[in-house]
Amino acid sequence: MNKKIQAFEAKKAALTVIAAGTGVKALGATNELAQIENSPEKDELNKALITAEAAVRIASKKFGGSAGGGSGSSSGSSDGALWWMNRDLEEKKKRYAPAAKK
């Protein structure tokens, strides 16, 4: 998932740089940016994000409840791993989750 996200972000960053200019290339890049935001690739990333979120929830339940504090019965290393998985997932949700529709 991370490789797909990196490729998506690299493509988006390159188009953003081009779109900042003026002329026909900038207009084309702006159009392509709009298309990327509504593309099947973006939908695939959202689906992968939802799947990862479910996997983290399952791991949290299996290895000690919430990753923030733990229940005391789980080992310290699994608490840390769950915390990092949740943290990574939260960051990805902020960047790639679909915006709420009004």
C-alpha cells in the first residue's frame, strides 16, 4: 500500500509543480490533477485504507484492546506495534480519506 501511495503522491506533486505555472501545460496539469482526485486509483487507495483500518481494529482486539494504553495483559512490544499501526493509519486517513460531502 505504501508504494502505491508514494507513486500517487509523486505523480500528484509533479503535476502540482507544473500546474503552478502559466500556459497550456499548466492548464493541462490542473485538469489532470482534477482527474486524479476522482480516479479509480484514488478509490483503490481508499479501499485499501478501509481494509487496513479493519485489520488494525482486529489486531487491537486480539492483542490487548486499545493501542493507546493497553489493558495491562498484553506485552509491551505489541502495545507499541499497535500504537504505531494506529498512528500510521490516522495519518493516512487524514491525507487520503474521501472528503465529507455537504
